[in-house]
Amino acid sequence: MLSIKNIHAAIEGKQILNGINLEIKPGEVHAIMGPNGSGKSTLALVLAGREEYEITQGMVTFSGKDLLEMSPEDRAREGLFIAFQYPVEIPGVSTTNFIKTAVNEKRKYHGQEALDAVAFLKLMKEKMALVNMDQSLLSRSINEGFSGGEKKRNEIFQMAMLEPKLAILDETDSGLDIDALRVVAKGVNELRHKDRAILIITHYQRLLDYLQPDFVHVLYNGRIVRSGGKELALELEEKGYDFIKDEIGLTAGVQAGIN
Amino acid sequence: MKEELNTLEQTVLNDYKYGFVTDIDTDIVPKGINETLIRLIWAKKNEPDWMLDWRLKAYTQWQKMEEPKWPNVTYPAINYQDIIYYAAPKQKGQLKGLDELDPELRRTFEKLGISLDEQKRLSGVAVDVVMDSVSVATSFKKQLSEIGVIFCSMSEAIQQHPELVKKYLGSVVPMTDNYFAALNAAVFTDGSFCFIPKSVRCPMELSTYFRINAENSGQFERTLIIAEDDSYVSYLEGCTAPMRDENQLHAAVVELVALSKAEIKYSTVQNWYPGDKEGHGGIYNFVTKRGICIGEHSKISWTQVETGSAITWKYPSVILKGDGSIGEFYSIALTNNHQQADTGTKMIHLGKNTKSRIVSKGISAGYSNNSYRGLVRAGKGATNARNYSQCDSLLLGDKCGANTFPYIEVKNTTAVVEHEATTSKIGEDQLFYCKQRGIDTETAVALIVNGFAKEVMNQLPMEFAVEAQKLLAINLEGSVG
Ligand SMILES: Nc1ncnc2c1ncn2[C@@H]1O[C@H](COP(=O)(O)OP(=O)(O)OP(=O)(O)O)[C@@H](O)[C@H]1O
Ligand SMILES: [Mg+2]
């Protein structure tokens, strides 16, 4: 579904991603962990098509198409969804109207007719129940004045509404209370499907306990330096990133020696 | 990389659909302003003597006045001797009916979306069309006159209804009110006149479409609307001009008079040529609009959608003289590229229990500068006066500016004045968020702007609202790529 090959990316002349390789197949759940500033959000934004990042090397295919050639909106319409670490506020646009536009833009792209008011309302009701979304948030300007947790929940709600092929959740668990975390996990689990993949960026074990990822990767200095099963997350939780840093220090040294 | 892809700052060719020039024989007077010119205009219009006195008095006053410097706009000095003050499309004598209108003029207005064909008008909008210095046609005049409504050009009103004109002309905006009003009083050439008699609810929307066509000319028109006791009228105004590299001056005066329990609703969609994206050319729109609620429980409501003009300087105001009268001002002012707008309103509460409401939505994009300037005054006698003002600014990108200058003067302790203001910014982050949800830039901007402007749009008559919404989108195209 998603194939990332040797991606290098820079912003304002600063190299952030230094050769990322990652394969994600339909039905899989992957987790990416890594210290602050290692490039996790950058990877998500590069995949989403944020223009400020310069891709200096590498390629990405998504459902057989060259992802990097597509506009950000087309990537979304093709089924890529990012639950942002910092969802932005858009004054004057109600959450309902925003999501309705998003849903219908995607339908238009796939040659489907726009949902009428009744069908849309029905879909909303169904997905609201899924993530315990508070009705009153829907008539407010999107994310404006939402609490941190409400913003995150709204991201998951949008994900549920848009039914993406690949969802990238960037620290959706940060800032959530225990109940909200459970709700988000439930929402994500409901979305699990053999044709769908999920990539979770997180610092904590809690969400992974609920979601049981198939793979865990460690990102460090813009590179995936370790990959493993879900037990890798437990190991990180226990030991911190130092043991990995030590390992890479060693590896880097060896590589330097070879070169 | 960042620079070339910053979509909010990306510029595309300015797409002003109304920028064409009509090739028509025009009667033009030499450039410049002096007493001879004023006599010439007076003679051309075949006006009574009192009009000449009035014009000359205004001219004398104007010469002693100075161009206002307080607006938050900058432009090179205007050379008033370099303007053509009278330019009129040549027509064969007095038209007996609309079907005698020059086909070229008819085509021009059809191209602008204004049909003069009465049969074809479904929506029941009567229209007076003004090209350069003169009114060239007015539709539905006959039908309206049957119920006592007078709707005609200002020139015709001066001829046919001198007693009304004499009574009300300059009664709301005195000739010495300000520099541009004085200039207008001296040289105005035409405009629209509406009179709604007692207890008549005008059955159709009345409208004037202003078009500047001739080069180097200025447009100076006056509109006067009088609503007698218990009457109602909704009036619309639209305007466009060709694309030219030189600036052109438009200095109009609009006066509204609402008698006891009368209501006047005045809507404007202003789309004068704004200049190109570097800021060359465009109309200087320096306009004085004011209404007076003379009678008790009368109401005047201004709604404006200002998207055009290089510079807009205008403050549609209401003098609330009658007890229990109501004044409203709903405004959307959009500036893009290098446009500048300094616009707002004045609500002057004189009578008891008078109410006013101000809703101003400023949208700035590109390198533009958008200021709201408003005055709410409650006089000594304005017991229990109420005002509510809300001024919201939306900034698209980070090179544009928005300012709010609210002035409040309250001389009666029972008066209550409320003012709220917000500023929101739409930047790359918001646009990217939309794109990540499959919403492209254009749709995103339309979504944001329409959401922002909704409260004012809702005040416009249906037909106009659709048009105005399209205009907002078109005028922002340059800012969002
Ligand atoms: N616009 C920018 N200009 C300069 N540096 C940037 C910019 N955006 C990101 N960076 C840098 O890129 C690096 C990676 O940032 P990124 O947000 O991807 O980290 P992260 O792994 O998501 O961290 P966290 O766990 O704190 O969310 C950081 O050092 C950050 O400062
Ligand atoms: Mg991050």
C-alpha cells in the first residue's frame, strides 16, 4: 500500500530525514517511536505533501501511484489521512460544514455524487457515536477554542468520516485523558480493516496496548534505526532511547570504518 | 522553494471580467475644472437657474477646502485639472422608450449582466443605468409611476420634480460636508432619484448600475431617495469600470430621507476596477453616503459589499433623529493585491430610544490595507439609545494589514454602546489542513471567506447575494493561486 524508499527531506536548508525506508501493507498497524525532534512529524508532513519540505532524494508509492507527484489534496482524496499533532483552528467554518466539504470533495474525485443532507447527517450520527463526539462541537468553528483533547477527538472523528486507506496518527494520544484515550483506541480499532493500514506515531505504550501494532519502528536522526514487533515498544518504555543511541553510535562507527 | 510554493502569496493574472471598453461616440468636454465648466454642465443639462447658483456656491466652497488627510490610505496627489468632468455617450435625442437605446449600449449592459429588457426580467428589478456622466436608460418607469413611485435619473428629476429636489438635495449631505461632497455638488452630472409616496411598499427592487467607460474621466453622480410616511423601498447599486493604467476618480453623494415609519434598505455591490496586481490603475472611490431617519420609528439599513476600487473611502451613515428610529450598517470590505480601503459608518443618535447595529467584516489579502473607521455618537437627547458594533477582520497571508478605528461619543448617560472586535489570520497552516482533507485552496478560501462573511451576505437580496459571493471568490483568486 505504502512504500517509502530512501526518503531524504530538508527544510530551510536543514536536513531532517536522512534516508527512510518503510513498507506498509494493507491491514497492518505500524508504530513509529523516537525521541523529540527525530523527524516523526516531518515524515507525516512529507507524506501529506507539505510544500515547505524539500525532498532531496527518494521515492514514495501509494496504492501503486507516485505519491510525491500528487497534490496534497489528491493524496487525501486517494485515501491518505493525517491526524495532526497540532490541529489548526479555522475561524468562521463550522466543523460540520468543513467535514461535509471534505467528504464531498473526495466523492467528487472518485466520480460519486455529493451526499445529500439526509445521508450526510446519518453518516455523521453513526460516526459521532463511534468516537463519542460532542454534538455541540460540530456547530462551532473547526477546532476554534477546542480543548487539546477535543481537537484530537475531532481528528479521529474526521478520520472515521473520511474512511481513509492509510491513516497516520501523529501523537493523537498526547493530551488525552484516560477515557478519551480508550475512545480513540476504540475508534481506531473499529477502522481496522484488511484493506486499511494505520501508522501510529507515539511516545507512549498506553495506546499501543490497546492497538497491538504489528510492527514498531524507532526513528532517530531522520532514520529508522530499529524495527521489530510490539515487544520493541515495551523494551523502549523500559530502557529509554539510550540503548538505541549507543547501538547506532556503534553502527555509525562501523559504517564510517567501512567507508 | 518556500517562496515559490507559498500558495497564499502566489499571484496569478488579475481576472477582472468587466474590464472591457465600449466603443461608442462620446460627447466629451475639455479637461479641468473652473466656472466655465460648471456653467457648461449646467447648460448641457438644461437646468433651472437655482441649480447654477447651487453649483457655483459649492465650487467656491470647494476651492477653500482641503482634501482629507486622515484616512489610512496613501496615493499620489490628484490633479483636478487633469480630469474630464463630463463624458456622455451620444444618443439621438430624447429616448421615448427603452427599445430606442443604442444597441451598443444595450450590449454593454447585457455583457455586464444587466438586462434592460423589461420582458426578460423575471426578478422584478427596475434599473437605471448610468454610463460615465449620464443616465442612459431607466426601466419599469411607467409601471412604477402608476403607484406613485418616481424612479428616474437625477437630471429628469430636476426638470420634472424641482420642488422635491429643491427640498431635499443637500439636506442630508450639505454641499460643504467634506471636500469630495463639495466637488460633487459643483460638478455632478447625473444619478438616480427615487420617491416613494405615503403608505406605498415599492413592489420591486430599484437599482442603479454605474459604469465608467470614457478614459481620463471622473464620475460624479448623486442619488437621492425619499421614502414618505409608512413606505418601504429596497434599493440596489452596482458598479464596474474598464481596466486602465491611470487612476480614475469616482466621487459620488447618496442621500436618503426616511419619514415617519418609513424604511429604506440600500445595498451596494461595489466592483470598480481595483487596479492590477502591482497596484497600477484602478478607481479612487471617494463617496459620501448618508441617510436621515427624520420620522419616528423609521429605519435605514446600509449593506455594502466592497470588492473593487484601488482606494475606497466611504462611510455610509445614519442620523437617527426620529424617536425610536433604527440604523443598520452591514459591510464586507475585501482588499487584495495593493488595494486600500478605509471604510465604516457613523451612527448619530439624536432621538430617544434609537437603535443602531454595525456589523463590519474586513477581508485583507495580498499587500492590501483594510481599515474600519466608525463613529457612534449619542447626543444629549438620545435617551436609551442603543448601539451594538461588531468589527471582524480576516487576514489572508502575512503581508496585508487590518485596522479598526472605533470612535464612541456618548453624551447621554442612559445610552448603551457595545463594541466587539476580532482578528483572525488564515495562513499556510490553515490551507494545508484543508488540503490534507481533500479540499483544494480555492474551495478552502471560499469556505473560509463565505463563513466569515455570511452574516452580512444574509442581508443582501437573494439575487445579489449569489452575485456577491461569486465576486468575493473572483477577487481573491489572485491571492491564493
Ligand atoms: N520549519 C522548520 N524550520 C526549521 N526546522 C524545522 C522546521 N520544522 C521542523 N524542523 C526541525 O525538524 C526536526 C524534526 O521535527 P519533527 O517535528 O519532525 O520532530 P518529531 O520527531 O515529530 O518530534 P516530537 O516528538 O517532539 O513531535 C526538529 O529538529 C525541528 O526543529
Ligand atoms: Mg512530532
